Amino acid sequence: MIQLKRGLYKMTDRSGMRYLIVFLGLFLFVGCGESQYERCLKVEKAKVVENWDDIYQIAKRLVLNSSFPLDFRGVLEQEITTQEAIQKLRDGLQVLASLPLVEIQKKYSEMELRGIENPEEASGYNKVFEAWDSYYDLSRTLAQEDVEMLDQVLDQTIDSHQSNSDSGYQSYYFGAPDEVILEVQYEALDAIEKSNQEAKEKLDLVRNKIASDICNSRGLY
């Protein structure tokens, strides 16, 4: 009986040792994958983002510090247009690009010149105007700086493509060919998207710096 008990103890010891080795192996594997500093950085970064309004002034002082490049000075004040708003504008331009703009304008212009009123034909032209109305309204939802940029691009395009006011009709929504407006608007949205991405990356660096300083203050490196 004593020998049997000893045998069971040995088996239990071996089994327990096996579990301990597996546990330690898993612990070491997980632990090596992510350090205490990295875990701290994730947690504190999430807190910084969540409580951004409360620590905004701290962030401003940090950015003004000489350890940050000068081009970071305006990043916190910059309003950033959401990607969702940009995508809605792209969708609006896609709707316009899918319409036969030239054909619709030509037909409606001919009708007006001849004094013909055809509600059916006019509906196609009205559809173009409604699509531009929708696009223009959506453009007002962008960050103010981006709205001003779109308006500036429009003004410059209109100035270089003035419509003939003596023609007796207006075939353009903005006073310039729709195809030209579409092209410059696509280019403007690309520029806005690139600028916003750069601003987001800079803002992310500031938030990472704050989270890093917190973790470093705890002696985690």
C-alpha cells in the first residue's frame, strides 16, 4: 500500500510538473510578445484619446516644447474633416459623373433657344441641378478650412471658364462646364484627403508622446 501511494505521488508530481512547465511556457511566450511598457502605452493611449478635451491644454504645451518640430504648432488647432464626409462627396461626384451631362445640357439649351417647354426633357436637366445641389450642401459639412479650399478652387475655375451671358440661357450650374468642375473637385478632394491624413498622423504622434511620458514616469521603458 505504501509503495502504491508513493507511485501515485510520483505520478501526481510528474503531472503537476508537466502542467507547470506548460503554464510557464505560455506565460513566457505571451510575456515576451508584449512588454509592460507596450501594454501601458496601449492603455494610456486609449485614455488620452477618450479624454482628449480634458488634456488638450497639456497637449498644446507639449507641442510648443522645443522637442517637437515647428510644423506641429498648428496641428492641434486644425479641424479635421472625417473620412465619412469625404466619401459622401466622392459618392456625390460619382452620381454626377454617371449622368450624361453634355447631352442633357445640349438638349435643354436647344429647347430654351427655340422656346420649347418640355417637362420630360427638363426633368433630366433638373436632375443634374439637384445632384449639384446635393453635392454643394454636402461640401458645407467639411471642416471650415476645407470648405474654403473647395470654394477657392471653384472661384478660380469659374473665372477661367466664364459662360457667355448673352447666349440667352445658362447651361452650367456653377458658370463653368460641369466636366471641368467635376475634374477639379476630384483633385481638390484628393488634396483634402492627403492633408487630413497628414494631420491625423501628427495628432497621433502627439497622443503617443503623452502616453509614452506617462508610462516612462512609472519607470517603464
